[in-house]
Amino acid sequence: MPTKFLIKGPTRLYGTVDVRGSKNAALPILAATLLTKDRCVIDNLPLVSDIYLALDALKGMGARVAWTGLRRVSIENTHIDPKGLRRDIVKKMRASILFTGPLLARFGAIEEMHYPGGCSIGARPIEAHLAAFVDLGAEVRRDKKSFSISISAEDAVSSPHAVVLSEFSVTATENILMFLSAAAYKKSIRIAAAEPHVIDLAKFLSKMGAKIKGAGTSRIDVYGTKLLKGVTYKIVSDYIEAGTFLIMAAACGGELKITNAPISHLDLVIKKLASGGAKINIDEKSQSLTIRTVKRMRLDKIQTLPYPGIPTDLQPILGVFASQTYGKTLIHEALYEKRLESLKELTKMGARVEILDPHRAHVGGPTRLKGGEVHAYDLRSGAALIVAGLVAYGTTIVHGARHVERGYEDLDGRLRKVGAEIKRI
Ligand code: EPU
């Protein structure tokens, strides 16, 4: 089993890449299929390990899962036993927390669910999730390893009209949205996350029969129903993947066309790159972006924020780009405490990085990066180090390919088609 990427650089990228479905939209939608006993068909799934794990988790609970196309799966959750939720999967995958909302809606209780594992990019507590369920009237019991939740229909009905989240948490918003969609009353979620994957989940739940208003804003009104039905649904294109290719092309140079790009989800990223000097041609009609770079690009400040701010998931990749632009870039990672680690890794390849505190760093440029041996410790740092390998002179080895495989489908194969010298070893 190959565990590393070997990259020879520098490379310019020429050609076309097609963006796959959004992993972070697909994960809650797969969990939301638990809200009905009918068959659901989910299309445009990215073929990545997190999706296979989520499907295995469903199968463990009794779901009948069948692939009916290359990226299309049919799921029947007629007979489900929540005790079948595999601990090893829960511990491996942060997104396993997304089973909480649907299982609670369906069974009224969850017993001893292990805390989710996943990427090591910061504390990422599940307080926002649990506190919101408590506000809805749930009783939560916790010990060191697991938590249990129970909620009766009456408690949920008499709880306050609005659930106010403690921060703009993406998966907490999704959990509460799924729970409320199957409840027979109206409630609002305030301080809701507005990410495109939250909107996609809301579209899926609406198609199932829930009435949802305001998805994509900080207040979502949900009029749930006990009669959610099975539907066929196509997952939205992944704006993080599109953004990854865009920034990668800006860093490497050349001319890259990105098709199936959800352009409106990338407003600020496109604005930043264009104002730094990249030539970006936007074709709204065909949903494609073509990027061409010029000499002497700049990138003054990157501050990650909840959507529609610069996504934290693109910050490590923007950090590599910053090492190729003129002048000093301030990177302000407002969300995670440990997501500047990939910048530290980049210094092994010669990048000029000054970590100011756990949330801020300066990256100086342009720097002629040199090939080296580096370690990915999460999905996005893995993508960033691949970009560094493409930009750098010589051979780079990126350890931790499994992190990249969690969220980018056949990244090396697709990059080879646009001129990269990259393979898994
Ligand atoms: N945070 C704040 N303030 C806020 C909102 C969040 O400081 O207003 C902090 C949190 O405390 C936490 C971090 O930001 O440390 C992320 O919080 P959130 O709860 O929103 O993250 P999540 O729901 O666990 C999802 C994605 C992540 C993505 C984050 C942020 C899924 C399955 N996961 O995680 O995706 O980084 O939102 O956008 O949707 C990835 O795909 O590589 C990934 C890690």
C-alpha cells in the first residue's frame, strides 16, 4: 500500500481538471439518509476514503448500500440498529459526529457514542453540538470516552423557539438541522454556519419533505415533518477542491482550466488571487474558471473566517502560494489552533516563515523552494505540501498519503494529466 507521494519539480500546469462532488456536503447527506426508511440515491459522490468509511458506518448499522453508478450509491435504511455504529470508524473520523442528529431523531436516544477522532488540527470540541441538543431539551451524560443523549418529543416541543449555537460550527449546524427536519414543529437555528455544504444538506432535507428557510444565512428556520421520504440527490461540486486547484495553479504557473467549479462559492478566493495579479477568466455559464499567472504576484493578508470568508481549509495551500509571491504575507488562521503546522513543515523546503503565535504567521517571498522530505498530518496540509513539491526544485517526498486520500479523489492521477510529475510510492 503506497504511503507517500514522490514529486519532481518545478512543474507548470497546463490542461483541464474537473472538480468532484463535495466531501463535506456528502458526509452529512449520507448521515441524513438515516432519517427515512425509504431508499435514497446519492449521486456525484467523491471517491475518497472518508466517503467509504461513512458508507461502512451505515452498513454496520444495517443499511443496504449498493453502488449503482461510478459515483452513485443507493441506500436503504429500513432496519437500523444504532448499536452497530462501529467504534473504530467513529474514532477515525471527526465527521462521525454527524450521525448524532439523525440517530437521535430516529430513536430518541444514543447510548455511549465514542467521541469522534479525525484530523489533528486543533481542539475541535463537540461542545457546540451537545449544548445545542441540551437547549432543545436533551439530556446529555458524558464520561471520558463517550457520551449518551436522550430527548423526548415533548421536551423538544417545549424547549425555546430558537437554538442559539455557541459558534458558527459547520457540523453542529448540520446536526441540529437534521434533527429538526424530522421533528414535527417549527424552530430556528441562530448563529448557523452558512457554508455551501450546509446549503446542500438543507436542499437535500427539503427534497425529503422538510420546510427550511434561510440556509446560507446565520438564521435557519426549520419546519420539520415525521414523514421524510426517500429521494435522489446530486451532491454539489466541492468549492474547497476547486479552490485547491486554483491556488495550486497560481503557485505553479501555466494555464489551468477548472471545470465544474462552484464559482459563486469562491468569491473572496478569486478576488484575492486576481488582486494579487493572477489572470482568472470566469465562465459562469459553463461553471469553469481558467487561471493564468503573471510574474511578480502579491498576496498581502489572508484571514480565515467562517463562510463567506477565506475558508480555513484553503489556508495551508495559500501559505505555499504566499512563499512564491512578492513581499510579506500575513496569514491569520482565526479558527484552528494547530493549522499553521504545515507552514513549519514548509520551512524544511526553504520557505521563509515566522510563526507569530498559534494563529498568525508571516510568510516572506518569493522563495526558491527546494525538494525535501515532509510530513502531512491532515488532509489540507497534505494538499499544501503536494503544491510545495510541485513548486520546488528537485525531488520531494510527502509522507501521509492516507490523509490526502480522505478528501481528494485520485489527486496524483489528475495532476499527472495536467503535467505534474507525481506518483504514489
Ligand atoms: N470556530 C471558531 N469560531 C466559529 C466557528 C468555528 O473559532 O465561529 C473554530 C472551532 O472552535 C473549531 C474550528 O473553528 O476549532 C472548526 O469548527 P467547526 O465546528 O465549524 O468545524 P467542523 O464542523 O468540525 C467542518 C469541516 C472541516 C472544516 C470546518 C471549518 C466537515 C465534515 N468538516 O468541521 O473540514 O475545516 O468545518 O470550515 O464539514 C476538511 O475538510 O479538511 C475539514 C477539516
